[in-house]
Amino acid sequence: MCNDAGEALYDRTREHLTTADALIAAVGRQLLDAAKALRDDRKVPANVDGVALDQVRTASLKLPVDADWKAASAHARRVNPGQASAADLPLILP
């Protein structure tokens, strides 16, 4: 990240990242790729014209080892406007 003069705002070269930071890094990469595609090719992200792509959510579920996770979690990942997300595990443990 930089300011309008191109100077770095944060020095992230000494950060100690863990595997939990992988999603953050992946999303950052996707955002940068989308910004570059818009700048260079005038290509907007797919979810701008296909808003149904925004209607996916995460879910916390216990599944059998051999389960097809996509099929088994489809009901929990579906967006139902006005309803909280589905999960069979408590998000805040006692």
C-alpha cells in the first residue's frame, strides 16, 4: 500500500505470517488482479454483472471424512436474505 507519492505506508517485510493468513493473502491477490484488469483491459470483475456470484457464504460443518463437501454444504452456503448463516458448530465456544 502506498500514498499518492508512491511511498510505502506499511513496511510488511518483517511480518511473520501463518497459514491462517493464506486467505487474506489470496483475497488481496484477487483484488489486485481485478484492479489491474480494470486498469489495463477495462475488464470489470465477473460479480459486477453477475450479482448472483456475491450470494455465497461460508459455513462451519462437521462432515464425514469421505463426504462430498460441496454437495453436503450446499444448503448451508446458500444465501437466504434476512436469515443468519447456517452452521452446526457454535462460532463462540464456551
